[in-house]
Amino acid sequence: MKVITVAAGIVLNEQQQMLVVRKRNTACFMQVGGKLEPNELPEQTIVREIAEEIGCQAEILHYLGRFETQTANEPDHLLVSYVYHVALDRMPEVQAEIAEMRWVDLDDQDTLLAPLTREVVIPWIQQQSAAV
């Protein structure tokens, strides 16, 4: 099985909604982020991808870990994700290959979300919210 390795960023607003993006020619919304370049650390990837995709500087608040899920858009691939909770220096704006961006509630039933978002990100946010 082919593997795609990415860094993904969890961005939350004051209402505990998460930022998700949809790349051009895809259906699923997912965390901002992308594939690692050769010899690039995941921490470098997430900062670079956030700058490219939504035009913000990111500060890594917390490293959640390495997760394996199905990919959203590539059948027969395994997604390996290094997931970070990040803070942005300003309001994000759609750039690069991003077609659409939205803030979604954790119980959103209308937005088609990627497996990583459904299986890893939302449960983590809910756990954090419950702990507060």
C-alpha cells in the first residue's frame, strides 16, 4: 500500500469551531497542512503549509502525535499524519491550491470531512473541551 505522509494543523476559534479547508478538485474538507518535502521535519512542514495555504504565520501549541488513517482523496493509500494544534497570527485567507475554507462546529453533519478529521481531530478537541 502506498503511503502519503503529511503534517496537519488544528486551528480553533473562540467558539471552539475548527478551521477546515478543501483543496481544488476534491470533495472532503480537512485540516490545513500538506505533504512533507524531502528532508523536512513535520514541524517545518506545518508552518510552511499554513503560510502557503492560508497566508498566516503559525505557532505550534501542542504536538498530538503520529496517526494513521485512510486518505480523503486517494483510494488505496494510507495517510500518515503528524498532527499539531496551532495558533495563527491573523485571520486566515484562502490561497494556493485551497478552493474553500470554513469554520465548522464539532457536531457538523453537513460538511464532508476527511477521515483524519473525523477519527482523530474531533475526538481530541472534544476531549480538550471536556477537560476544561
